Amino acid sequence: MTASAAVPVLRVVDLSLRYLTRGGEVKAVQDVNFELAQGEALGLVGESGCGKTSVANCLMRLLPDNAQLVAGQVFLDGQDILPLSEDQIREYRWQRIAMVFQAAMNALDPVYKVGQQVVEAIEAHGVEPTLSLARERVAGLFRMVGLDPALMDRYPHEFSGGMRQRAVIAMALACDPRVIIADEPTTALDVIVQDRILRELKGIQQRLHMAIIYISHDIAVVAEVTDRIGVMYAGRLVEYGPTAAVFRAPLHPYTAALMGSFPSIAGEKRVLANLSGEPPNLIDPPSGCPFHPRCLHATDVCRQEIPPRVERGDQWADCWHPLEAAPALEPADNGGT
Amino acid sequence: MEANQPHTPPAAAEGLVSVSGLTRQFPVGRSLFRRATSFIHAVDDVSFQLNAGDSLGLVGESGCGKTTVGKLLVKLLEPTSGRITYRLPGLDGAAGQENAPLEASAIIGRQLRTFRRQVQMIFQDPYESMNPRRTIYDTIAEPLAVQGMGTVLDRVDMVSEILMLVGLTPPATFLFRHPHELSGGQRQRVAIARALVVEPAFVVADEPTSMLDVSSRTGIMNLMQQLAHGLGIAYLYVTHDLAVARYMCHRIAVMYLGKIVELAETEELLRNPLHPYTRALLSAVPVPNPEYRREPPSIVGDLTAPIDPPERCRFFDRCPLATHYCRDNPHPAFEEKAPGHWVACYEV
Amino acid sequence: MITPPNFPPPGSASDPPVVEVGHSRLRLLIARTRLALHSFRAGWSIFMESRIGVLSLVIIGVFAIMAVAHPILMLTIWDAETYDPVTGYAFDQVDQPSAPSWRHPLGTDPLGRDVLSQLLWSTRSEFVLGITAALVTVAIATTVGAVSAYYGGLVDVFFMRLADLIIALPGISLLIVLSALFKLNLFYLALVIGILGGFGGTAIILKSQALSIKVKPYIEAARVAGGGHFHIIFVHIIPNLLPLSLLYMMFTVTSAIFAEAVLSFLGLLDLRMSWGIMIHTANTGGYLMGGTRYWWLVVPAGASITLLCSAFYLGGRALDEVVNPRLRRRHD
């Protein structure tokens, strides 16, 4: 199947998810819509508890028992995967859509050799007919992520943090997925290792023409590796658009606040904006625009009614008072000495 | 050995905190019946000085010894060798004169209690740095209570006051809550309150924002700066994040495997990094601007643990500039290459 | 007294509103009491959710009523001559032991004493024994665990090897030997069981827990605050050990009651009356051979031992759920 860039490999329509808890229903994801074309990199950013990881878990159909899908469809290659049975979904998971987990140490079983774990993933999905072919494939994957294939027969504890993260990436790539979800892939790593892993991942994505979703709270990482960015707040996608456009001129005050509060080593030293308050309780989210209690521009209409969608080119935001197209960031000091 | 000469000439110890030749090693594989033969050189011959109201960022990757330096400075650890000299209000010097420099090893007994009032620490993990069974009041009042400062009622007032100062208002709603009822940002405010309630002159902050969400992180950074500035507190800010250090500190020291490799004014260090490791570190930091293009850091190999490292430059194995000279000579001396800009490298 | 510091107003934030804080000791006390009540209620609701927890509580409650009932009955409707558990004699019965009757609901024993009275009287001593042993165990184990985790080194080695030694000793056999050498009354028995438990396995368990508490950053924070060893052990380590200690208290009660029953059955204890002695009396009279014919001599005491032991054990398991959040069903 050859999908042109116009045909999205992944389409999420009106996705809403709740968690049933003792305290009440947590409205973790609400009316999330986005598309991902082949070869495209999307970043989902937001504070913790904003629903980023819940969206990822929906896409992987890895939901805890108390999760309840309220509405929505997730089309992977044109097939809605949400109604599929557990057996059917297994064909999709890892072969069409795979995940690079946040905590690499937890994703690897400490009692098995790293290579063996990837081989098993391949065998479980019947991608390679024989063991030796599977091992050969894993060696290839190791080379691809920058690991020495000789390390296949080592145990996870013999790996450094960066090597483990690479192994987890190799595992995600094992069955040639069309979409990869990277949930905070470099959060626990030091900057130099983070930089290498991100470059590696970016290179692989471009070479294999894969679609990738980066989930991160670190907007600097997302700025560098993605083509599109979705900003989530209180379970909703509040702004979405080409990364460059969103960073140049965010529409939503939340996006602007998030960016304004992020320190940078490049450019002039700005005063960091205080984003006061806490994210809302999703059991009883605020009426109207969920961001209104923390928003500097909030008016009565924001408190009462769900904000409309405002568009500017490819970029959109749900806001009553979208920001003007003023530069949010000073031009970066690109020629840094 | 330095430790045998507690009298420091006053001229040499002008600063609030002066560190010279500070070294701390941790034994590897020691047991009851076996002496350790290997040592992790966590901190190796580190020297710097901090003046009143000053702020120094200690930046490096995990395992570089930056937290160990912090713990040595608050006397949670004792140095293997080298010395730390304090010049703190209320702390009498070795000869008994007031406000004279005093060496860390001489701080015992009554002096230690004064020291604990003057030197405080803010910990990294807001979830683990508070006893879950104690209320916010208990937590913040702990330094007051163990040092017998004020009566219970005075302490309630002092804690309320500091709660307001760190932005937890109204204090009455926070006093008798437990840490788990607060968000990460609020807990870190409590941690700051606990450190500042005794009005210290010097605070070590060990990555206080690294476990917080983006939004609460800025709040904590701004709060710390305001309070430190307003109260004239000097602080050592330990972090792995150069961007955070840039916003928090006047000066930045970059550590690599137990050694400080470069120290300079913040903007000077960012604009004109001299040490190849600093350069690599700087070029690896992602920038929140999609139009900014970074060069990949020119550094090879992986970070290792400094277990019995060879005498030569610690960065030799990964250095793009390494020469035979670097290989055959001991670790380069820490030299002032430009005014206020210290570097330990043969090649710059 | 330290005057509150003159803090300059924070730069960008507007001045915080001045809030009046209660100045009375009473309000401080009320706030603390309310807190304690609150956390008790939270724990209680989790405990009550577990069925075995409720069941165990009901059983323990019934036995507590039985223990209280004995002195009341003796003061009101039971005359000492007939109903004293040790010296009484049922003159109204011809044959001893006599089967349950209206006047003697559980019959009489071979010496003509009322079985119900014996049962009720013993309940009280079982509680005293169990709880004393448990308190001794926990007091020792908590201190030993905390101290040996905190100081480490030789202190730790000494206490842990001691614990290994005690674990290696067969408990009941040791008690048999001890009871042969000394006259063990209830109190000494409780003390011996408590000491064996306290320096034994419970100390190891509490020490491992204390080790995980010792490395928490809040211990370092307490040191930076100026807290000494004593402060850290008693304010930070032990309070965090207490939930687990409480749990092992429950288990110790079980083992103490059981040990008493065994020793009394063998006739090795210097006690007036106990459930074990009741069975011992029946046994020495040869009534255990008669099948179920003289059931009232054995069943009440045997069932009481079983029920009370399991109630404390199950209560401990339910408490485990309160104490150990990992066992708790997630609800957040």
C-alpha cells in the first residue's frame, strides 16, 4: 500500500476518554482531532495530566481497566482500530503502530538478554520465519539505532541509560511500524545523550519515511524534531499547527504562556513568564474554556461558553481571544559564536 | 595536608564560602572484612569561592559529582581531603573572633547548630524530601524546633509568615495539611520555606525544579530568585540544565567527572565557552525555537564512572582537541584564561 | 526569641493578603486533633472495606465482651463457691463432668468447675498475654530495627546475627525448656515471647523497612535542619515504621496465644486457668479419648483458641492493606 502525503496514515476523530475513579469520572481526553501524514512528525505538548499520555494509550489501545472510551475513532491506514477485538488489535500493535516507552528500564525485562527481547517481539508477530533471520534482523536494527550488534547478548543492567533507550527504540522498530509513538523518549537522559538519541530517531524516521508522535513536556525538544505541534490542556487539544508557525506566533494564550515560561540558552535572556495556578481538576473541569482560570485575557464569555475554533493558515486554536500575530520569541541568535 | 592548618589568612578567604582542593572519594566494593581497593573520585580537587549574595550554578551531567559538592557544602558529607571555609554571621572563627573564616572540619557542637541556621539546602525531589506523616507546619518548623527557636506559638507565626512569602496563601489553609495533599510546585514552595525560615546566609539548591512541570518550574525559579535577592542569600544552584542555570545564576561552573572544567560569568560562558566539554554541552541543549539550527556536539564516546581514573585530563577520551600532550600530562590546572573566566584545559 | 524577619515584598507578585493566624494553643490542638481523626477515618474506611477485616473485628469484639462479662457475672448472678473458675464446685450436679444444662450452659469439667466461667475468665488472660507480648515485641523490634538500620556497621551486624540466632532456635521447644527451668507465669511468658519476637524475625522485617526510610531525602533534610540522631530516629524513622509495627503486633498476638495454649496443654505453665489448661485438664482425665461424648470439655476452649488466633491474624492482613498502599486497590 502506498500512501501519498495527502492520505493520512493516522486520523484521530473526536476522541474522548474517561477514567472511572472513586472520586468521579476523570475526563482525561475530550474531543481530540488530528491527522498524521506519512513521514510527518507531530509533537504533543502540555503539562503533566493534560492527557498526552492518555491519547497515546488510546492509539496503542493500551488502556487500563477503568478507562472508558466515550466517543471517537482512530483510523490507522483507514481502519478504525478502536472497535477491534483484542486479537485483532494485536496485529496492529507493533506492526502498524509501536511505542517507545518513557522509562526504558521498565520496558526491558531485566532477566532476559536485550537482543532476545527484541527477537521475541519479532517472532511473536511472525515477521521473520526463522530464528536466525530474526536475529539477523535484530542485528540490523541495533546498527540502525547506533548500537553494536555484539551487545545483543547483554542484559539490560549492563546498558547505560542511553543504550537502553536505543534498545527500546530498536524494539519499537522491530516490526516495521508505520507510526511510532515516543512518550518522553529522552526525559531521563543527559543532554548529550538526548541530543544523540533525538538525532538518531529523526534520521531513522526520515529514512524509513515513518510517521512519529513525540509526547513531551519539553517544548524545546518538540521544537527541534517535529513538523507539527499539538498543545494539549485539560484533555483538549487547544492549539494545533505547523511547529514553526505555532512557535512564531501562537494563537492560544496557553501556548504563549508555555513558551514564555521556557528558559533557553540561545538568544537574549528574557524574563520568564510565570504561568500561575495549577492545571484544573479533570473530574470537574472549569466551564467554558478550560484555561480561563489561569488566563490573563479571560472574560465572561470564556467562563461560560466553549471557545470557537480560530484558524490562521494551517494553524488553529480554540480560543475566544486569540493572540495577534506578534512575535512570541525574539529571533534566535543563530550565528552564535 | 591542608586539613592540618585551620588558620587561614583572612585575605585568602574573603568569600562567604571558599572551597579549595575539595575532594571526596567513595569506596567501591567495601565490606566489613574487606578494605576497598577502588574509589569513585566523585569530587576531585574542586576550588571556587562564593561571596555574600552571590549565585553560582553547578552544571554537569548525571554522576559528575555536582550533588556531592552540594552535600559537602552543607556538611551532609565529609570531604576526603581539601577544605571548605565559611565566613558566616554568628559563626566564630578558629581563634574565637567573630565573623572570622572557619573551616568546615572545625564546625562541631555549638558551632554546628549555628552553622545549620546559616547554611540550608533545598532538595531535588519534592515528593521524597518531606516526611509524609508530618504536616506542612511540622516540616517547615522542624529547623526552628530542633534548634529551639521561639515557642510553639512563635513558630506558628513564623511559619505562617514564610508561607505567605513563598506564595502559599492563606497560610492557615496550608499549615496542617500533609505533603501529599499539595501539588509538586506547592511542595517545592514548602521546601523553600523550610530552607529560608531560619534566615540562612547560604543555600544549596539541588535541582529544585527538575522534577516539576514546566509551569510550576518558572514560578519556583522566579520565587527563589526574588527571595534570595531580597534576603541577600547566596546560593549554589546544582542543575543539569544550562538554560535553567542561565536564569538562576550570576556565574556557572561546569563539572565533568568530579572536576570543574570551566567557570565564568553566565553570559560569558554561554557566548564564549572555552573548554571543549562546555562547548559540547552547550551545543547539545535543545532550543525552543524551530528555526534555530544547532551543530551536533563534537564529542565522542559515552560518559563513564570516575572509578580510579588515570592522572591525565578526565575529558581526554572524549575530547575532540586531545593531543599527545594531554595524554602524557596530569589533569590540566584550573587557570584564569580571561578575567573571571577559569578553564582547565591545555588546548585553549 | 527570634523576631519574624523583615522580608521585602516579592518583586512581581502583588503583596499577599495579610491573613490572621490563630494564636491560641487551643486552636493548634483542635487542628491537630482534627487531623488525627481525619487520617484515622481514612484508614478506617479502607479497613472496613475488607470483609476479613470486619469479620476479624467482630470476632475480637465478641471475645472482648466475653472478657468483660466474667467479672460482671461473678458480681451479679454467679456465686463464687459454684462458679469460681478454679476453686468452684458445681454441687448441683451429681456426676462430674456434667453435660451442658440450664445452670451450666457449657457443662462442668472433671473437677466440677463451670466450663463457661473458665472460658470467660481465660479470655481476659489471653488478651492480657497477647497484647503484652505484642507490645514488648513491637517496642523492641521497632527500636532495634530503627537503630540498626540507622547506625549500620557493628551495631547492625550484632542485632542481625542475634535475630538469625533466635530464628534458628525452635521457638516452642525453647519455651518448653525455659518453662522447665523457671516458673513461667503469664507475665513472664508474655515477656519471653515478646523478647524472642522482638529480637527475632520482626526486628529483621522492621529493619529492612527502616533502611528504605533511612535513605529518603527527608532524612537528609532533617539533618540539614539540625536534627541529631535521636531526633531523626524518633521523629522520622520510627513514626514511619509504626504502621508496619502495628501489623506485626497483630501477628504476635496470634503466636503468643498459640504458644500459651501449647505450653498449658503440656502443663508447663504456672497459670490459674487458661484455654490451654482447660484442654489439659480434659486430657489428663482421659476425656479426650472418649470421642465427642465429652465435647464441652474441648470444643469451647479449642474453638476459642482457633477463632481468636485467626481473628488477630486476619485483622493483621486487613491492616496490611491500610498500611501497605501497594496492596490497596487504586482509586485515584
